[in-house]
Amino acid sequence: MKILHYIRALHGILVRELWRFLRQRERFFGALVRPLVWLFVFAAGFRSTLGLAIIPPYETYILYEVYITPGLIGMIQLFNGMQSSLSMVYDREMGSMRTLLISPLPRWYLLLCKLLAGVSVSLLQVYLFLIIAWFYDIHPPWQGYLYLFPALIISGLMLGALGMLLSSFIKQLENFAGVMNFVIFPMFFMSTALYPLWKIKESSLLLHTFAEYNPFSQAVELIRFALYGQFNQYALILTVSCLVIFFLLAIVGYNPSKGMMKRKGGS
């Protein structure tokens, strides 16, 4: 295989995913409505509790949006990763991925292209959300929009790899909703998306332990620090480590000779 074949495959999968997202207007607006509802309605209750408090290590940024906004950005990427894995289940059975997975290109490369395509969609969603949030008096430093870009790629790849791994275990499209709800809501609520870790520790040590080692929490912390011009090495290491683990397991799961696809064929 020549390098041109790899480039064409990446380009084709990226364009197809972006074009499908833009054509599906319900998915486009649905991806924004969810975090915007949380921002405009739910987050209002946090102004009184977090808006006047100094929250270490963000003494410079004492507004509530230091916690709410990055958490909602993480929500966008989390739901997008699961939505991409939903399309993966469909495409694997009767769509384009069914053809791509039997092409001469390496399977790991095709899965990576699918991940990158999902991340590109989440980038559009996040920055459009930030544009709307700007009119809601959420004004992070302008450099934060630049620092946020690599953090979004890493966190998006990690959450997308998790969704891809889960999709390798799903035999039927009808079972996807239950599995995703079992994953999405615990990951979101048992994380630092809405509350700081030290505040969670005050209420429950067990919940604090879950939140601290929750991969979604580390993705949110990576986003939070980047949005406000800071660097969280611990969150970066854990997020990248989870990305590698999830992606390698997804490759095994989509391997017809070793993973779940073999079990599906034999069942």
C-alpha cells in the first residue's frame, strides 16, 4: 500500500463524517442544546455557591464558569464519542465500515481515522458552544482558545476510543442505548465536571475516589487547565494512558480472529 492510499482513506472518512454531521440537523442542534440547557439553567444555581468562593488552584479565576464551562465541554466530547460509536455499530453491520474493515488497509489505521473524524466533529461542536457561551459572559483568556485545541484532540481521542471499545461489545444496535446510559451518566456525575474534587471529598470519600480515577475527570481537568492557560501534567499523563489502553483494546475487539467480532460471528 502506498502513502497516497492512507491519505485518501483518512480524507474520505473525515469528509464523510463531517458532511454527515452537518446534514443531520437534529444531531447538530441536539449536540448544542444539551450543554446550553445546563449552562443557562442548571449552572445558574452555582453562581451563589461557587461564584464568590476562591477555588484553588484557580485563585485568579473565581467565577463559577471555571468549573461549569470545562465540564460542559467535556460533556460535548463524551456524548459525541458515544454518538460516533453508535454510528460505528450501524456502519459495521450495514454501512461503510463493513466495507472498510475488509480493505487492504490496516485495521488499526481505519479505526484511528474513525477516531480522528469523530474528534473533528467534536471540535466544531465545542467551539460553536464557546461562541454562544461568550454571549453569556463566559470570557476565558483569548490564549485559552488556542491552548484548548490540543487538549480537545487528546481528550476527544480518549473518549472516542472508549466509545469504540464499548461498540466492539455490542451485538445489536438496540442494545446500544442501555449500554451507553450505563456508561455516560456514571462517568459524568462521578467526575469533576460540575464540582471540584476537594468539594466532593467533603461529602463522600468513596465518591472522591471514583471521581479522582475517573478517566472523564482527567479529560475535564486537562480541558479546564488548558482553557485558562495552565498545564496539568498529571491529567495529561492519565488521559494519554487511558487513550492508549482503550484504543489497543478496541483494536483487539475489532480483530476478527481475536476480539469480540469473532464471538459475534460464532454466535
